[in-house]
Amino acid sequence: MRIDARTITNPPALHDPTPFGYSHAVAAPGELVFVAGQYASDATGAPLPGDFAAQVELAFDRLNSALEGVGLGFEHVVRLGTFIVDHDTGKLEALGKALHARFGDRLPAQTLSGVASLALPGMLFEVDAVAVRPSTQR
């Protein structure tokens, strides 16, 4: 008999991701929580228009909703993966501003990938995360 110990969470504050083939957050047995890529989206998952900086801010707002959906916050994030369409160094200022607004000087490890495109037309930025659930929440 197979036992699925994962806890899948799709917070009501975010669009239903299952038609797109993923879940917003998955807690593994123990302490790790994996949050799928979040982007500037509406209630249906359609990308919202906006410049790069606006999309970065909205993506981090969506990440916050996903974390809150599993009882965590930015202080629990240990790793980020960020994806920037047509990356250039000019976009680092907007990303840095968003990161420092949410993490202060306690920044998580991060890998930034410049990409030609993302999953849906109009997406300019996406962020995924790995968080650690405190031992008091296990």
C-alpha cells in the first residue's frame, strides 16, 4: 500500500493551479515546504499586465499568500529560485528592492535564471521557494 505523506495546499487567495498541472505549496514529511513558481496573476491564473517591477511585486505578494496558506512567512524561506525574461542588470534593482522589503538583511540563498520566456505569454518574472517549518509547527 502506498502512503502519500505530502501535504498539498492551494490557498483560496491564489488561483486554482491544478488545471496548469501543479500545486502552490507542498509540505514534505518533516520540515521542508516547497512553493511552486509564483507570478503576477489574476484569480484565474492569467498573467496580469504590467512592467517588470510591478510583476515582481505582485509575484512576491503571491508567494506570501502561498506561504501564509501553509502557516509560514518570508522568515521561513531558505532558498529562492527567480526567473527573469530577457534578463539584464537593470532589472536587478527592482528585484533587490522587493527582496529587501520582504527579507530585510536576512536574505535567503537564491539562484537567478535569465530565460527567454516563461510558462504563459506576458509573464516577465517568476519566483519559487523552499521554506523550513519550525520544529514547533511539526
